[in-house]
Amino acid sequence: MDALVAENEVRVLDDFSSGRRSQLPANLSVIEGDVRDSDVRKAAFDDVDIVFHEAAIVSVEQSVEMPMESHAINVDATLSVLEEARRTNARVVFASSAAIYGTPETLPIPETVAKRPSSPYGLEKLSADHYCQLYHDLYGLETVALRYFNVYGPRQRKGPYSGVITKFFAQARSGGPITVQGTGEQTRDFVHVRDVVRANLLAAMTDRVGEAFNIGTGRSTTIAQLAEHVRETVDPDIKIEHTDPRPGDVRDSLADVSKANEALDYEPAVELSEGIESVFDWIRH
Ligand code: UD1
């Protein structure tokens, strides 16, 4: 939001189930409501050129526990957003996910690889990602799907379903232990929110519509390394514990970002160690 308000008129639709109103800049308008509510959607879309559709149940675990609810938000609400965009002719930049790839045949993962999602969440994002392309091909709607890898950074709300970096910091700050699910050998491509914001701004302006792009860094980190890194940052005496592996968990995830680089001029700029510092700074302030 901070990146948009200087030069644009910005309207936010949020139910604040995970974000906080206090984190929004002052000079924008806010509609507090549910994206599944058609009146709320209509009001949100009024006179809008570009929609950044980030509303979702973002947790793999939550989708495994309640697939119907997560489908309703991740697929049905996205379809409703696309319908509203068709009515108003707004561009939609959609937050897709690396979870659509599941266990891929190759690493790093290009956009073209066979998709084998291993959770309801992954399948829901795949479906919504395909809907974006279909709405472009069928109705000429300007859509861009950004397949986020593991997004982290300051301001992520802590809770049982937050991303692993936020979770590890919360555990470490309350004295531990840091809980690694499974062996910790699973790998992720952690991309800082600042790079993701930049990708969204590029997607808002590109003429490469009707396409999908990986948004990661091309760098791989094991969850065990991450746990170690957070422990060293907060307090070297904290314990790291291993729990059962998580059902539906993806083993390896690593982005090939060459398409986003060529087509959008996207270049990830934040190294993991710098990004982890930014989270720690934010937690402490
Ligand atoms: C994450 C995002 C998802 C996004 C996807 C893209 C969240 C909550 N999920 O899913 O929205 O679309 O990346 O790739 O932001 N872990 C532990 N201990 C914990 C928590 C997690 O070991 O306490 C492990 C998990 O088992 C997993 C890894 O850390 O192997 C990452 O988990 P998580 O942060 O929940 O993200 P993803 O499931 O990869």
C-alpha cells in the first residue's frame, strides 16, 4: 500500500482477519468487509482500473483442516472478483502460489512444469490461476497471475497459520522451542515482501497479460537452516524441536524466475539474511 498511495488513488477491501488497519497508510479509503459479499465487491470495484487480489486463506494446514471454507475463499471468491472485473473492465493482478506445483519434476521450477498440487490449497490456487488465464482468453480481461513462493517480511501477523519465518520468530521470542515439522530437510524459496510489492507494480503496468509468472528468488533454504538462522539471530540457547511432518506439505520448492525477469524486468533484491534482519528489527521496534 505504501508503494501505491503516493501516486494513485487507493481503495482497500479487507476483512482484517489477518492484516491490521493500523498498518495501512492514512491517505487511502478502506472498506471493511468480506470479499464473498457481492455488495461489498461492487462498492470496492467502483471506478477502479487495477485490482490486486490478495484475499485468501493462505495456509496449507488450514486448507487440509477445512477444505470447503478454503475453497469458497480461494476459488469461489476469486471467480467472483473476476466476474466483477469483467463487468467493470478492471485489470486483475492475482496472488497465485508456488503450491500449485506440488512435487515438481524439475528444480528450479519453470512455469511450464506439470502441476501436481499436494493440498487443497495448492489445487485451489491452481484453479484460480487457470481462471485468470481463461478470463483473459475468453473475455479479453487483463489478468496477470503472480505465483508467489514463500513470502515473508515485517508486518506479517503471528498466529497458528502464519508463515514459518514469522512463526519461528514468535517461538524464539517467547523462549522456544522452535518447532521444525518433520526432518527439516524440506526446502523453500523465501521471497521478501519488498520484492513481491515490486513484482505487483510491474504486473500492473505490463503488456504481458493473460500470463503467469514465478515470483521467488531462485535461492533454496532448508527449514532446518532457517530454524538455525532464527535461533542465532534471537538467542543461541533456544532449543529446536522436531514434530511430525505436516500432511500435504511440499518437499522442495525453488523458483525459476527467468520468465519474470525477461518479461517484467523483475529482479529479486533482498537476500535472506537482510530480510531476516528486517523482520527482527520490526519485531523489536
Ligand atoms: C507458503 C504460504 C502459502 C504460499 C506458499 C507458496 C503461509 C502460511 N503459507 O506455504 O500461502 O502460497 O508458501 O510456496 O504463508 N514449518 C515448520 N514449523 C512451523 C511452521 C512451518 O517446520 O512451525 C515448515 C512446514 O512444514 C513447511 C515450511 O516450514 O515445510 C513452510 O511452511 P509455511 O510457512 O506454512 O509455508 P508453505 O506451506 O510452504
